[in-house]
Amino acid sequence: MPIQSEDVLKIAHLARLAVSDEQVKSYASDLSNIMNLVEQMNEVDTSGVEPMAHPLDQSQRLRADEVTEKNQRELLQENALDTEDGLFLVPKVID
Amino acid sequence: MYNKSLRQLSDSLQKKELSSVELSQYFLARIKRLDSSLNSVITLNEEAALKAAEQADKQLQKGLGGVLTGIPLLHKDIFCTQGLRTSSGSKMLDNFIAPYTATTVQQLQQAGAVMLGKTNMDEFAMGSSNETSFYGGVKNPWDLQRVPGGSSGGSAAAVAARLAPLASGTDTGGSIRQPAAFCGITGIKPTYGRVSRYGMIAFASSLDQAGAMAKSSEDAAIMLQAMSGFDPKDSTSVDRPVDDLLQNIGRSLKGVRIGLPKEFFTDGLDSHVCEKVTEAIDALKSAGAIVKEISLPNINLSVPAYYVVAPAECSANLSRFDGVRFGYRSDEPKDLEDFYKRSRGEGFGDEVKRRIMMGAYVLSAGYYDAYYKKAQQVRRLIQQDFVKAFEEVDIIASATAPSVAFKAGEKTDDPVSMYLSDIFTIGVNLAGLPGMSVPCGFVDQMPVGLQLIGNYFDESRLLNVGHQYQQMTNWHDMIPTGFGQE
């Protein structure tokens, strides 16, 4: 199924990606080609096949509900562009 | 010295003929002298490396060191290293200094290995040629016009040029094996869950697996041994004892059953590459292996299924990059939406954006069953084909890649043709099996890789077959022109 420019804009919005007008067309064409590849899956009948989410069919391991991490707020905020009193600062975006 | 095996280097260190500081300085000097033509290393760790080497020397002085004590290595820049930038090859993380160290890096540190630096890679490990890196492409040391493969292309090129004896890699769809093949080195991706993913920047969590890249199977076995094991910090880590990977490495190949999937020996495979792989299989046969044709009937659907599963997982994993807490942030946003969209739009490169959009599309309302669920069902069929095949054989063999390394720029405008260069490796990730690539000859002066696929947790047999093959051949000892002087 070919992907149109409107589709690209919709997906880019869902994924919160800014895409320039010039790029929209080339993304539409690339994504259409990839979808053509993907649609080869329809060659095989998969009715009744259980979907496989994990290569070893394991479920998420549970751990005891105990505190194991210590508070490292300062260390973890070292990569932040701007902080104040342990809070992340962002530019003003609401008037 | 650059072409010595890990055991030889380790022996020299243990006997104190050589110190770890000298060895580390030697490889640091090689990187500085030779890497300008390759671009395989993004960040050097010189000062800290020499400190670590001093520590290793103290251990060695006391006679306490193990086989990796004092051995220099490089880490793919996808592994978090506390205090040293971890970029994942992306502008998004160009300023990111991880507050903690990945478990597998820590394991190697504890074994005494010395980290010389971080290697270049496709952005967020998305690519098969290393051309998507924010830091520029890596050159193949066998021909600087050609790509080293990807995404662990920096690690592969560095080991091939003997800039370090070992390098770590990660493999989501072939990212250890394909560059290992293109650069003429040995690379192994173990069973999913064998090596911790903690601190390894996530691309597609149900497929990502770290592994070892080295000159030979024996070196790779030593490195992988140190990396393997259960990690409570990784919820998909497998809690089961690790085999001794060296114990059986010298075992004869007599009676080992090797399957050749007929679907991997078709028109899609370059005929000259096919010849080299066939010669390698003949060598295994002459050493006593039993070779038979097998079939993986659904394997031709592995690339299509992968390009649903991997982008879907990537779009979820990469949603954490929002410009708020760390990473790239755009200037002067108009509003909150603009802030997110431009931070992500400017911080990610084209291929990453393509895959995020692809993932968002296949997961969006109305398409989930047609694409995501379908791909997971196809994934099951592919896995079942492998399970069935391993009832009859111990190892599956094929070419690692359909051709030798291609020229830089050759596939950058056509994502689908780039994706198809992983056609022989992707099924292994979907099934979660261990796979490796060993050099098996040259076509047009470019290395060819033999792919060996093992049953779940059968890494020791893979390494055994790789090692026995390397006892009979010397492809793994060859060095690209221009990198062969001390």
C-alpha cells in the first residue's frame, strides 16, 4: 500500500518528528518501498499461529518489592541542560 | 606485536616481558597513527586507559591477573561508560555522559581489560554500512572506498586494522556478523539473553544482543566468556549457568552435523562468495563434519518481518528522547509540540527517523493486526523452522552476507537494498539464536565471511567449529595493506 504525503505528516506528528516539506515526498517514497517489502509477509498464511514477542518465550521476571536503588538525583541530572532545585528546566512554552 | 593472539599477549604480560601500560600505549599509538584514514574510533580514553593499565600491571606483579588482565580493547559507542561520552553515533547524544556503566563493560573491566576508547557505529545501530553515523562513515581497511558494514562497523574496522585485539559489538539484525564478514574478522552474537543489555542503548529490545569481535574464534571465546552471565538489572537476562567456552574448543569435528539451508544458496548469493563458502564447508567436511542440505521454508520472510518488529520496538524505545532531561534540545521553541518535534527532528538522522515513522505507522490504530501481529506470527514460523532444523543438525552454515563489502554511497539512496544486505543474518535475531562469522577467503581482494548458526545456548559448539576451521586456514591472520607495520 503506497504511503502518501498526508500519511507521512500524520505519522511524523504521532512520532513527534519535525519533517521539512522537501523531506515529506522522499519519506513517502522510502516508506512505500519498505511497505512493499513488508507486505511480502502476506504470502504466508498465519491463521492460528501464536504471535512471538520474545525469542525465548519468557515472561518478565519479577523481583521482590524492595528498594534497591539509592537516590542519585544530582548525578542523574548532570546531563540536563538546565536544572533548578532538582527540577528539569525547559524553555517557557505556554504564555 | 599487533597480530599476536590474545593468549600470546596474555602470556607476555604474565611473564612480565611486557607491561599493560606498554601494550596499551602501543595500541593507542596505532589508533592515533592509523585511524585518521578509517574513522573507526569516536572517542579516545587515553588517560583513564593508562591508569587502568597501571592497575592491571599491579595485579600482574602480584601474579593475580587472569587471561584478560591488562589486555586493551575498544567498546562500541552504544555501551554506557560512566564519565566517558556515549553517543550511540547520534547528534542526539553528542553531549551525553552516562551516569553509569553497562554491565558487560563492567564485567570486562573486572576481568582486567583496558578500555582504549569507543568505536564508531551507525546511528542508534540502525544501518548496515556505518554511513548513518553522526560522526561520519567508517572506511573498510581492505579498501578505503568501501564500507566496513554495520552497525558495529567501527569495531570491525578497528580489529581488522589491528588497532585493538578485541572490540565489543551489538547485533540486532546482523550488526556483529555482517561487519565481521566485510572486514575479515571473527564476530559472535550469542543467544538472546546470554549477555546483559543493561546500559546498552536500546534499539529493538527483543532482538538486541551484545557480543565479541576479535581476530580469531579463540580470542572471541575468551572475550565472550567474560561478557556472559545473568544480570538481575536486565529483565530479559537468562538465569542459567554459562558454559566453559574454551573447554571444548579443541574438540574434533568428527560427526558434527552441519546443515546448509537451500534457501541461502540461491541467485541472491554472489557466485564468487558462494565458491569461497563452499570451499570452507568442504574443509569442515574433510575434518569429519557431516554436511547435509536442510530447508528453512519461511526464512525469505525474515527481512519483511524484521522491518516491522524492529521499527516498532525502536519507535517505542526512542520516544524517551524528548529534549527535556538529556540529549539534544532545539532552540527557541514556539510551543511544546514544536519543542518536541524539532528536538527530535534535528537530533535524529534520516535513517533513524525513517524507522521511527515506520514503527509508528505499523503500530498505529487500524494497522496493528495487519502488520505488527502478522510479523510476530511470521517470526514464530521462522523460529519453528530453525527448531525443526536443529533436530537434524548441530550447526547451520551459510555465507554471512550475499556479497563482499559494497562501495560507500552505493546503497544510501535505497533503504530497501541496504536492508537486503542482512538477508542471511536477520533470521537468527528473530529466533534469538547464537550466530557467528569467520573469515573464509577473499573475492576481489575483499574478505568473505562464513556464517555459523548454533542452537540455543550452544555458543561453545559454534566457537569449536570456528576454531577448528581456523586451525586449518589462515584467513583470520591476514592483515590489510597499510596496516601491517609495527
